[in-house]
Amino acid sequence: MKPLESTANLFDIDGICDLAREVFQIEAEAIRQLAERVGAEFERAVQILLKCKGHVVVTGMGKSGAIGRKIAATLSSTGTPALFLHPAEGVHGDLGAITPNDVVLALSYSGETDELLAILPAIKRLGVPLIVLTGNINSTLAKAADVVLDVSVKREACPLNLAPTASAAAMLAMGDALALAAMKARRFTPEDFARLHPAGTLGRRLLLKVKDLMRTGERMACVHYSEPTKAAFAAITKARAGACVVVDDEGKLCGIVTDGDLRRALLRDVNLFHAPVTEVMTKTPKVIHPEALATEALRLMQTHQIDDLPVVDEDGRPIGMLDVQDLLQAGIV
């Protein structure tokens, strides 16, 4: 049997890294040039997005369509409801997705994409605003638009100057600029972003409150200040906790005993096991309110290097305990 020929000689890999650097430079330059074109037309486009009472319907074919899907996702996640419409499907019934309250954002580098031109009459009949991202401001699509944003590039990063590369990067950057400009104009906050990303890390950081994570009931170790230290030890063991809150006659927090406090006390004097818990507790512990964000609790715990944080109500009564492990499990840390 003839041995397999190595594929190493079938490809020309000389200058591969140089080509990569050239791609970066060409695409970066294409995006940089967009900054020089931002002006009245861009402002008009943002104003149209802000006035939209429905959805921004993004459409495009091929690579422009792939970029369009990403732009629609970015718009939706930053406060501007959007969806993607495949133009080829549009002429077969999906144009029903466009309502008179919508705005259409069409992407076509040539401005002459057949599928987009095919749905153009229907868009015009609906009377919805049309924003076009194109590399040909004299194209048929551009002439039909209410606003035209020029995303033309001097050349593609493709060595053959054929594959949409620099033009795709420019189109994506312009879409991002539109989405983020609209986001800022809406005064979109991190909390708004988190509400749209509840399962993400940011959502957890900005939405989870102490009350959502604190340990309550039998999982919160608690003793009266008159009880001996061994009672705190027993309460911590039963609750499988790392600390125990100490309360006064009115049920208000007057101290905290951690597992570390107990071990250090017993090493110092074994007789403290039978002494009042007040002799080993921390009398002015750091506390937090149940409505505080979990991230605020994390900052407090990190600043003071503590692993357990009593949660108290408005009257200073402990209603829960927050353990750093709870924050870890919730993905806050």
C-alpha cells in the first residue's frame, strides 16, 4: 500500500501571521473611517429607533444577514426590541411580521440585493421608516431609504478582495453604534440590562438580593446572650452553619459567634466552653439589610474579611444569615 503523503507540502503557510496582521489592520482601518462619517444621518437613524413603537425589523442576505442577526440581538438586549427577518422568507409570507409601528433596518453592501429589492415595495406600502446600511449610497436600496448609513470600505481584508470581511466588520460596528447610542439616549441602566439577562452573570450580580440567598429558620443558628458558649457550639452544629447570632431579651442582635471564635476560645481556655457566650462573641458585628444587593454583601464581607454576615430587619432583629458559600453557589463571587 502506498504510504499517505504528508499534507504539509500541499499548503503555502509562509507569511500566515503577516496575513493575519494585515487582516486586523484593514478591518481596523475600515471601522476607524466610520467615525469620520458619523453625523446628521446617524442622529436621524437613532431618533427613528427611539420613536419606534414596535420592533426594529432587521433584514439582510448572506453575510449581511448573519451580521443582521447579531445587530438584532444587540438591539434587543440594550432596550430596543428587535427581530430578524430573512428577506427570502419575507416574500413567502413572513412580511406579516412587519407592522405599521415597526422600523426596518436593511443591510446590503451592494444595495442591489435581489431579495431585499423584492420586499422593498411591501415595506413602502406599509409606510414604515427604512434605515439602510450599505456600501453604495447611490444604490436602489439607498435611494428608497429614509436614512442611509455609509459603511463602504476601501478594500476587503480577503487576499482576493472578494469575501465580505472588512465590509462585514464595518457593518457590524455601525449596527453596534446604533444600538448603543439608542441605549444611552434611553438612559438604559445596568439594572435594565440585568432584567433582560436574568440567567447571566450580570443578571445575578444586579438582581439577586440578600433575602434571596440568606439562610433562615433552622438553618440560622441563634442563641440568647445568657446561654453558655457550648449552646452556640450546639446551634452552629445543628444548623450546619459557620456562625451563630446572639440576641438579647427583645430578640435584637447583640453579637455573633463564629466557628473560628469558638475554636480560638477553646484553645485559649477550655473552661470558656461553659462560660457565657458573651465572653467569646463579637459585640458589634457587621450586618446587612435583606433588600440589599448580594454584591453589596460581598463587598462588605471582602472588605472586613468575614465569611458570615447577619441579616437584620429595621428593628435590628436577625432574620437570616448570609454565608460566603451562598454567594459562591449563586455565582456572585
